Amino acid sequence: MGNCCSDVAGGRAAIGTTAGDLRNQPDSANDAVDYFLRSRGHRGLFSQIELSFSASGLRDKDVLSKSDPMLVLYAKGKNGALEELGRTEVVLNSLDPTWITKHTLIYHFEVVQVLVFRVYDVDTQFHNVDVKMLKLEEQQFLGEATCALSEIITRFDQSLTLDLHRDDSITSTHSQNYGKLLVHSEESVSSKTAIEMMFRCSDLEYRDLFSRSDPFLLISKVVEGGIQIPICKTEVIKNDLNPMWKPVFLNIQQVGGKDSPMIIECYNFNSNGKHDLMGKVKRSLVELEKIHSSGQGEKLFLPNKVLNSQLFVDKFTETVQFTFLDYVAGGFELNFMVAVDFTGSSFQ
């Protein structure tokens, strides 16, 4: 389904918008270790890197629809063994997916870190299953690519395009096209500031023939080179031209800064994956806060056309998310108590 991403049926769920998504960042740097090194004047030759993924020209493995691709990331050890690092969400009905799920890992300057990317077509019967529970041998393998992490981060735009291949295509005398994979990297600068926003729209246009539109928002950031990287998407609200979505939680680290431009696009959900763009706005967090303070809406636009539809920011709050190390440094104490039962019944 175009770029509608979900681990649940129909691709209608939100991705990357909850407070839990901010707290559960995989493979993040260890604050305690970093503090220990800094306190002694040491600074390790490592950086925290966030990887984003998109693909184009994938093989179509489905008969009545397009493939439903998911990417799996591996680290390749010195002995050639693969260690799975993470999986993206499933993008339904798309041969040119842009995955929202990012993966964060630590780049070590002195180590050659070989990464392997594998793309699978997830069978329809597994669309209700959490991606972590999927058995890869039950999915159709679309292709893979390999590179060193240093190859990505040393590019001038920190993006690397790789040709997908299969083992049988390497030995084949005829070149076969299994699509391309684009990997984009960014250095993650730790931020404890989180923003909670609640969006709603008014006067959206009809896009469905026999019912009202089914709108959802896709929020993206713009990085160097004009590349648009999706951050999160809201849930789909059915049959509503004046929708109000559940709160969206964003970390300043995800956006890049309060002054960094973001693109908020409103789409009409279609089960075939061809979602209709109903309008968009381009604003930074600073500007969205001003929209909230004014109580006024921001008009959506399409290329060469300003619409009557408006985007409102009904809630905008900024909070600091303290880490465990912050609590310890602030004098937080833990008491541990143990009780042992020596009665005779305990030994029966």
C-alpha cells in the first residue's frame, strides 16, 4: 500500500508517534559509560548513527497485488556469521517503499563494521503478526545488499545506493535487476527534550466516491540534499473530513532541531496503496508552536494550489525526559530487601 506502514491489518495504525517509541530507542549509547569516560577526560572514537531505508524497483512477488516488503538489518562478524540487528515495519502493496522505522547503532572508527540488508515480501496471512515474531523462512526473499558502515557515513550526502541481488543472480550469466536500496545515515545528537502535539484538520476534500475520506498524517524531516525522511505517521481515521488524531510525540533528536523544517502531509488512505495526497504544510517546531498559540489554522496546499482545508495544532507541550543517570546524579537511592522463608513447608 504505497507508503502506508504497519504491523497490523490494513496498515491503519500509527507508527513512531507514542511516548514509548521515544523511550525504547534500540542500541542507543550507554549514558553511564559515556559519563564515566568524559569524567576522566576520555572521549571514545565512536558516534551514534541513525540509519533510514528506502527501496525502488523491487520484484513483484504477489499475483493480485504488489509485494509487501520488510527490511531486515544484520551485522556480519569476522567469522561471517550474521547477527540480526533489527527489522522495519511492513509496507503494504509497494515496489518503492520508504520505511519509517529507523535503526540506531554505534559507529566505531577503528572497526570495519559490515552490514547486510535483506528485503522480504511478507505474506498477507502474517500482516497481523508483530514483525519481531515473523519467521523469515516463511516469507519470500526479494534480495540483499552488503556494505561497510563507513561507506555510508563518508559519502558527501551520507546516502548510499546499493544494488539488491540474490545468490542465484551472482552465478547467473544474465544480469538481473532486483531493485535498489537507499541507505541514509545521520549522526544522532542526544536530546532529552520531547514535544507532544495534537493535530486536527478541517474541511478536507472528498476523495472517496461513496464515503468521506479516510485521512492520516505523514510527518517527515528534510535533510541535506533535499532528501525527505519520514519520522512518523498517525493512525487512519475513517470517514471523517474534520479528523482529530491521537497525540504525536517527537524528540528534538528525531527532527534535527526546533528550527529544522518538517513536512506534514495529509493523505486519504486507500487499501490498494495508492494514497491520495490531500494537502500539506511545511513548518518547523517553532512555527507549529506559534500556530498553537494563535489558535489559528494553517492552510494546506498542493503544487500551485492553496486549499481551504486547514491544519490545527490543538496541543503543543515541551517536556524533558530524564534518564536513569540523571536520577542517580540527583541523589536517587534504591533500597533492596531480601526475605528468606525457613518454615518447614518451604522444603516440601
